[in-house]
Amino acid sequence: MSPRSSITVLAALAGLASFSAQAQPTLFERIGGEAKMHAVVEDFVDVMQADDRINFTFAETDLKKFKQLLYEQLCNLTQGPCRYTGRDMRTAHAKLNINDAMFNALAEDLYVAFERQHVPYHLQNKVVAMLAPMQRDVVKPRSQRTNTGPPR
């Protein structure tokens, strides 16, 4: 094979690899895209509001804004076409007394919302795995918590 034909073959293979990488659907697309993610967020807020383990935390929350920011965050995390416009997690949760049990309850509620929208479990796990590192920014260390809410 001549050097010129080798370059042509390599260029063709590089183009094929590039096309193959672009053809892979994002996690956002595999979940179901914009409509499905909005439905998950709606269900999640409904489940969360009914959850006595954590609903008091959202008593004074602007739920319309919360839903928008949550959608943006999930969309962005899953490689959707969104940009998250909210505050970082540490700042957003600084005044709240979130503990590990509350964080875990929220994760459970997200699983329920995904189930209601028939998102496959393996995709749910991918999203939750992306959210899990946020626990260190959301949960307030015991020594910094104040006694301001229902159950501990």
C-alpha cells in the first residue's frame, strides 16, 4: 500500500470514528429528551412534597423556579442542550440543615419519579451516580446544624 493510500485509509477511519462518536445518543436522549425530563421533574416535586421526611425543607421554596433549575441541572448533567443557571450546591443549601437521611430520601423520591415515567433503571442509576457527589456540598456537617426543622 502506498503512503498516499495509507493516509486515505487513516482519514476514512478517523472520519468513521468521529461519526460513530457523534451518533451515540446522550443520556438525556436515552432517558427520553425534554418532554420526559420535564415529566420526571414534575413527578419528582409531587413525590417530594408528599414525603414527610423532607417536604418541610421546601415549605418556602418557589416551586416554579425550583422545577426550572432542577430541569436545567438534570438536563445539563445528562448532556442535554441546557445550561444550569442556578447557584452551586454548597451556596444553594448553606442555610438548610440537610442531613444524610434527608439527602437519601430525596434520591429515593427521584427514583420514584423516574419509575413513574418508565425510565429504565440502569439509566436512573447513571443519573443518581452523577448527583451523588453533590452530597458533600448539600449535607451540612452535624456540628454545623441548628435545630430548626422536623425529624432528624
